[in-house]
Amino acid sequence: MDQPITSTATLAAPPPTAPPTAAQPPAAAQPTRAASEAEAADGAAGSNDCKAADLALSIRDGEGAAGTVYRTLVFTNSGSRTCTMQGFPGVSYVTGDDGHQVGPAAYRDGTKGAPVTMAPGVSSSTTIGFVNVQNFDPAACQPTETRGLRVYPPHDTASMFLPLPGTGCSATPPGNQLTVKTVS
């Protein structure tokens, strides 16, 4: 079994004079007002929410089935306070030194789960489905090399980067290239 890949990097836009580093691409543009309102309607905005700055990410190998590999994305509370996670993280492929998104973000699979309380050092996880994009028509998928994943913890507008080289669809394929379940 491979060692888990871990990261505590939070994506942030570099200063205008500093070029992005190869290890950590900058964050995407600030969320729109509509995204913030949608997050609030989804039950966010609790002061006890786990935030990217308080979390470490890792990923474990999983199982495959019918052209999809399911891996476990683990959030560990690396902060000093107890916090709560509930719902779906935002997950997308990224590439390039600028960390731009590759294709559509992960499709939310299932229903929003119950809150998970995490004391310092405690972990929660979610399952991510990685579709073998080579199964899509290359013209519809436009396969693109990826550097890793951008992950937004539930109810947070700050993202984290997890290095995980692979291949994603830069176009919108006729199916979901990534799926994500609720945090449990």
C-alpha cells in the first residue's frame, strides 16, 4: 500500500510581483456573491466550522469498479480548537503553475450528511470517485495532464491544494470525471 499523500497548503493568490511556485498553485478567483449566498442557504456560516487553515489533507488508495477508482480524502484537524464539518467539499482538478481548474468540479453524490465534530488531531473523510477519463471520447473530453486537486472544505471559501498528478478532461465530458460524497 502506498504512503498517503498529505498537504497542509492553503491556496492563496501570490503578490503581484511574486511568480507562483511549482509546488503550490494560487487560488481561483474569489467566489461570487451568488456562490456565497448559495453556501449560506446550504446551512453554512457557523463560527465553529472547520476552515482550511485548521486542516491537513491526505488521500488513501481505495477500490476500483467499472472504470472508476474510489479513494478516501481525509481531513485532519491540525488546529488547536474543536470544529465541525458538514456537507460536501468542493473538489476539482488543477494544472499549470497558475493552478487553473481542469474541467468541471466534482459532482455531489448523495445527500448532505450529519455534522462531524473534530477535536484537534481527529479526522473525517469523504470518498472521491476518479473516472478513467480515457473511457471518454477524446474529442469530448480533451484529456489534460493535472497536477493535483483543489479542495474547498465544506462552508469555506479558502481552498487547499493536494498534489496528485493524473489526467482530467478540460472539456465537459458526457459524464462526471469526479464525484464526491458528503463528509463523514
